[in-house]
Amino acid sequence: MVKPLSFKGDKKPKKRKRTEADPSAEIAGPSDPAVVTTAEDGENDDSWVSAETVGDVQGPVMIVLPTEPPTCLACDANGKIFTDTIVNIIDANPASAEPHDVRQVWVANKIYGTEKFRFKGRYGKYLSCDKYGILSATSEAISDLETWNVIPTPDTPGTFQIQSQRETFVAVKEPTKANGAPEVRGDVTDISFDTTLRIRMQARFKPRIKATKEEKAKEKISRKELEDAVGRRLNEDEVRALKKARREGDYHEQLLDLKSKSKHDKYS
């Protein structure tokens, strides 16, 4: 199920703890404690992190522009693209930026069967660039105009170039009006500071973070599960040894050793 976006400062619903226990938990001894789980897991991680590689770019993203102070790419209900002030940011550091408005959020996906990307805005239309370099988000269909390459910036890790199919780049330009907001276009032909962007994303979509959370989940096992696997009650040292073995990858060998020892003790 897709979660609605949440922003810094929003009130979060309280997560209730629920106890999942064996029906015999009420009469279980000290070695059979109930297993307590919470709703907190990787799928609920709505914090924002920086994309570091092209492979990270997926799901809700915020495209941070190289302006002073930092701004981001946004669109309104009419499909107009504009630079928007970033409110949620620490010490003007673009690597800490988070959206405060859904208009600042784009959903990034690779186009099936290609390495190219599409960016869907708040109102269900895709980011596009016409032959004049004018950006908009007015189309619900994907053509070359709504198709983008995301390219790592040479010698600047953690930043990207967003390139159209005409091989032009998204870039910021100085405002044309006094005290006006910076402008953003898609007609620059060379990589420069003005084309160098950061992409912020929700942590739960970042492949490496998802993999780490899955690995940690695999490490978690209750004492009762360990005792069921061995076929007898375990002492504290044996429980610690098996949990360590799960982390280090030799769990099955340790389990076999304990089972073998149990059989030996039984018939000795």
C-alpha cells in the first residue's frame, strides 16, 4: 500500500505495540518469553536522504537546485515549473533539504525496459522539456519530451545532471527581475555548476538502506524459535552463540553442533 507523504513538523500517529505470543505464553517458563514487535520497520521510514548513485533514484524525490539560498524544482496545478524556496533545511546545506509542500515532490521511475527516467509531479503530469528549453508538467503520457537521463556528475559525488533527449540539461539561471526568483530551464548544452543538482529521496526507497533493514530483520530471532529449532531449552550462552552465528553466517553449522550434542547427551 502506498503511504501518503509526510513532512517535517506533521504530527505522526502513535504506533501501538502488540504482543505476538504463543498461546502457552501465560504458563511458559523464563525460557519462553512472549515476542514483542512494533510497527516500526523499514517500510515506515519516511526520513529523507541523498541519492548517491543513479540506482538510488526511485520513488518520491526532491530535486535541489544550485542556487543561493538553495531552491528546488516545483510545479503548480497548471503545470508551470518554478523554483521554490526550501524551508526544511539545516544551515543552507542542500544535503539536508526536505520538502514542506507536495508541489516540491516528484515521483521518479525508470521507464520499463530502459535506463531512462520519468518524473511525475503532484498533479499526475510528467516533467517535460520542449524544443525551446521550456519546462512544464502538463502531459499524462510519456514521449521523448517527458523522458530523461540521470547522469552522475563527474568529480562531484552525490550530484547529478538531468538531461533531455535533445542532450540538453536542466539548469538554473539568474532571475530576470530584481528580487525575483531564480529561473530554471532545460536548454543548456554543457555541464556546469548551474546544471549540477542534488536529488533527495525517501530513505525507504533507497536500495542499500532497504537491504540493510532486511539483513537486520533476518538477524532477529526469539529464544523460543531457537529452542524449537534445537529441540530443547537452551542456556544463555547457547542463545548468545546462536544469535551471533546468525549475524556471522554460520548459524546452521552451530545449530547442527548443538543438535548433535543434545543427542550425544541424551544417550550418554
